[in-house]
Amino acid sequence: MTGTTPAPFTVADYRARMDRAVRSAADAGLAGLLVAPGPDLVWLTGYTPTAITERLTVLVLAPGRDPVLVVPTLEAPDAEQAPGAPALTLRDWTDGTDPYAVTAGLLDDRGRFGISDNTWAMHLLGLQRTLPGTSYAALTDALPMLRAVKDKAELDLLAAAGAAADQAFEEIRTLPFAGRRESDVGRDLAGLLRRFGHEQVDFTIVGSGPNGANPHHEVGDREIRPGDMVVLDFGGLKDGYGSDTTRTVHVGEPTEEERRVHDVVRAAQEAGYQAVRPGAACQDVDRAARAVITDAGYGPYFIHRTGHGIGVTTHEPPYMIEGEEQPLVPGMCFSVEPGIYLPGRFGVRIEDIVTVTEDGGRRLNNTTREMVTVD
């Protein structure tokens, strides 16, 4: 699967996404959406500026109007080459003119708009200054599910990214750990992700021994030793879609306690996965995984949510966390990654990306979840 070249998204795909976004905005009571460079713009149009600078670029989507991409004149030729460009109108502005005035002409001067989370503050403030009667809501709050439900082409890309990450794990487990630094293993992981098709490596967490009790330790210069538990959490983008998987390995034979903790996390991860089905709430996945860890007496040591969405970024809605009542829908993709972290000693985390199917869930990571020993 990782060796195949995916079919590119078509103009029709991008047009359908923009149409869906406009309908979602109207349903949410918004006058439209303003989308700056970032993952939302990539998903909606396929366009990424060659450099994100102080010059305003923004996609304007509003009911009853054709999509308009406001761009600096010097970047218009690049924008015209975006795969979604035929589905929208370009409106360019030159240095020395006011880009907010250009954008304001496309907006309801009393409207409330959804605006992408990564919009620069200077641009939001410029729009507010030009149109003081407008108001804005972050897309994560206003339309958290905008990109959450993936179509078949997206699911295929996510599955290919997951398979590539699995290949990286199968390779890394054959390499030596003892006597090498965490940063050495992290460098190996990054190289393997690229070898198996990733164009972008977002993270390579290698938490050995006590460092494994810090869920976001990433890598350091600690030398990995015999007897260490090692948390390996890694991922990035392959063909524009994310991977993210975690396995916890042991250097040499583990102790009985280490096996017990690993078994508890493995059972919790399985419980979380089994809770995935259409109509269940996101929090149900968290509850199912957390109950196993709590019942085993390790509840205080599970210190993060059970999962997060994944797509054109490696972290996005929906989130598997207590209080999130969003129902699961076929096509959603997210991590299921419970963990136990014993301060000063070791940590264990096991993570798969899971997609919701018509009757349950399907894992996109398929390496063993049993305890793996390494040299």
C-alpha cells in the first residue's frame, strides 16, 4: 500500500468541500467563513503559499456567493496553480493598497464569521478595524467537525500513512537500543518514516526509563540502558495525511511489574477500541479505556485524554475526552492511546489510529500490541 501513488483530489472534490463548508456555516448561524493559510485552506483548496508572511491571504466563503481567494498580487500566479483554483475566484491586491478593504467588500458588515484558528492576530484585528460591526468565532469552536468525517479517498490516504508508520516500527524494533541515546533512535525513526513515504515528520518521541513517564518528552541525550522501558510515539504526513502510532518496547526482559502495567494499558487500549461505533459519544471511548486503568489501581497515572482526531494534521477534532458528547460518525478518524506514567520510573502508552465504520471501528495501525523486547 505504501508504494502506490494516490490519485490526486479533483476540482470537484475541492468544490464539494467548499460547498459543504458553506452549508455548515449557514447551519451554525454564521454569515460565512474566513480561511487563512494552514490546514483548513489546504483541505478546502489544495493551496499552500510558498511562504506565509505578513501579507494577507484569505479564502472567503459565504452563502449565495462564489468562493473568493484574496491573495497578494505577487503570489497570484502560484494560487492560480492550486488544484482547487478553478472552483473559486482570485481577488488580488498589490503592495501599498489595503487588503482589509478588499476583503471587507466581500463581507456582510454586520455578520458573524467563522475564522480559521491559525489566522494571524494582525489580520483579524485589521478586519475588525475595517468592519467594526463584524464578529468572529474560531473554527474549532464554531465548526469543530468541518474536517472530521473523511471520504473514501481520505481514508485510503490515512490507511497508507498508518501502514507506513507500521513499517517504520517493524524496522526500528530490529535495531539496537542499549548503549545508544534517545536522539539516535529518534533520528532512526525519522529516517524510516521518510523511507516509507512520509514527506514530513512531525514528532519522534523516544522516552526511555524515567523519561517515559513524561508523555511529550520527545528525545534527549539520555543513554538507553538494559532494563529500560522505552515509549516510541511517532508520526507525520504522507501524501498530505497523517500518521501517529505508539508502541512501548523493553530493552531485555521486563520485570513482572513492567509486564503487568503493559498488560493493563493493552487491555485499556482494546477497551477503547471496542467502544468505537456509530452513535457512541467521543467521551465513551475515553471512559472505556480509563475504566480499565482505574480498576487496576493506576487511575491517577493516566494523565491525558484518550485520543485526538487526525487528517491533514496529526492533531485535530474530534477529541476522545470526558465531556465531549459529539457522536461518532462513520468516516471519523482518531487515535486511541491510553497510558500509565509512573513518575521517576517508566511509562507505557499504546496507540492506534482508528476509523469509525458502519458497524464499529477499524484500526489503521496493525503492529503487535504485545510486549516487544529489543536489544
